[in-house]
Amino acid sequence: MAGVLTRDQNAAGDSRATARLLTNLLESYTMVSDLPECAWRQRFTMAIKRLLLAKPRGFCAGVDRAIDVVNMALQLYGSPVYVRKEIVHNKYVIRSLAAKGAIFIDDLDEVPDGAVAIFSAHGVSPEVRATAAAKSLKVIDATCPLVTKVHMEAVRYANENRSIILVGHAGHDEVIGTMGEVPGRIQLVGSIEEAEKVQVPDPDRVAVTTQTTLGVDDANVIIDVLRRRFPKLTAPASDDICYATQNRQTAVKLLAEDADLVLVLGSDNSSNSRRLREVAEGAGAKAFLIDDASEIDPAWLEGVECVAITAGASAPEYLVQQVVACFRALGVEHVEEVMAMDEKVTFLLPPELSREMSSRGLTQLS
Ligand code: SF4
């Protein structure tokens, strides 16, 4: 995809922080490894024999596109551009884009009339679109097309006069956007208990949709309950849990069967990253969600022979490589990428951005 700044350049924007984190960990190691009876040294260099990297991991097509959108908007319109909510849920991505001139806001009221506003990958409700129109904002919509698909399903089910049950997590940006498509017509269910209790006016006219980033197995159990309660339940033809979420969960499950410890790169507010940690734990491994290498607790490594690493769909690859570099520096030689499946999904740029480029005679930004 055409982009303003390459991923490497993005990484370079955080290089000082990355170097500092790496140095901190390595300095700790050097200090303790100088001691003859150092427990750290035994843990790191003698116990850990293998490092497995999940594939696929990290950025999905929707995140790639959303980050490209902000970078391209900055290049086309100049700073500042306003981004409603976190463009994707990762603190490194946000920090990097903010340093280039993106301003992240929670509410469009914070945006000056007529300014450039970008909607995040998680989508927005029609109410937000109306506010943007009222303020004459130049909107670029970076909503992932797979989130838009869920919105369209919700609208279709409402038009068919069905009660809609959305399986998802309360308060997540994507859930707020989807529920806002059909206010008052959609109920959120986040657990088996809630699925057992949810009430609808006509049990024969119920449809279900899901958040795109749920745990596949957890969502299936909830949907099974809904199917038992509402045998005529209507569901989308293709899964709402997106390809990236499913593939990353399949890959981490595969590795977790082998690994003693799974490290998931991702921010705490990233739903799909949190699900990866849960899936790994469910497969029998110790699993932790970390923003970067500095968050690795040496105690986690005690007695561990095989460490697996994956990354949520919003976590940059350089954070994975930073962790790999730390383990290599600590003496781990066997680093192996384990491919669960190949991914070749890409999404087109938002039409408003493509139009702007072609109006300026541009096919690509450098
Ligand atoms: S995780 Fe899935 S739904 Fe979310 S941005 Fe990526 S591809 Fe789209």
C-alpha cells in the first residue's frame, strides 16, 4: 500500500525509547551475570533453549491501513490532523503518530470547525458522523472494512425487524460504534450468564453479530447458548470475528502447546491482544501481555525452556524484534518462526483519501 512513511521510519521515530528499553534490560543482565552464583544467568542462559515466533502475528490489514491513513493525511494536509480516539489500540503507534503531528481526541467537540478529522479503525456511530458534518470537518474514515461489515449487518437485521444481540465487550470503541448504528435495537451480551438471561420481544426474530476481536472459542460458547434459547437465530453468512483475530489465535494456540511461556506484545486496551494471552493460557502455557521488552519480569523465566512470542494486530513488529534481540543477547540461539498460515489480505485506502490524491495528480506519496 502506498504510504507516507515506511514502517522502518515509524520504528526510527521510537528508536531512542527502544534503545533505552533494550539497554535497561541488558544492563540488568550484565550486572547480575557478573555475580558467580547468579540465578538470572542460570535462568536465561541455561534454561531457555528455544524462542518461537508465531506467524501470523502483529499488524493486520485494517491496522496497516489505518496507520497509513494518518501518515498520508499528515503529508497531504500538514499538521495537525485530528484523530478521534486511538487510531489503533497501541501506545507505541499513538506516540509515534503524535510525534508527527497527529492530535488524538476523545470527542469531535475538541476539533476546530473545518479541520481534518480521522475516524479510528474501530468505527463510529452515525451520531459521530452527523457531528462531523455539522462542524464541516474534512473527514477521513479509517474504519476497518471488516468493522463496517458488522455495522451493515446490524442495520440490515434492524430493517428486517429482528432483535439484535451483539456479542462483545462493554465500553470497547468498536462495540460503541456498532451499537450506535441502531440505537435501542441492539443488546450487548458479554458472557454465558448474560446470554442465558437476555430477553427479546419475539424469540423467532433474533439475530446475532459479534465484535471482530473476540476469542473464537469463547464467542462460540456464547452463541451456542443463544442458539439453544433462540433456535431460529439468524447469524451472518461469514464470521464476524475477523480473519486476523482468528489467525493470530490459531497461531498462538499452536505455539502454546510447545512453549512454557508465551509473551504477547500489545497494549492492555487492545482487545485482540488480550484474547491472545487468554488463548495461550487456555492452551496450557504461562502467558503475559507486555507493551515492550522492559515489562518482562525475570521471575517469569524461571525454569522456562521454550518461550513463544506473538503480537496483537495493533502491535508493531519492531517491538517483537526488540524482545528477540534481548533474548539473543542473553544467549538464546535457537529462534524459530512457526507458520500457522499465510496472510495476504490488504484493504484499499478510504475513497476520500484516494480522491484527494488523484485531485492533486498523485498516485503515491513518498
Ligand atoms: S483486527 Fe480485524 S477488524 Fe480489527 S482492524 Fe484488524 S482486520 Fe480489521
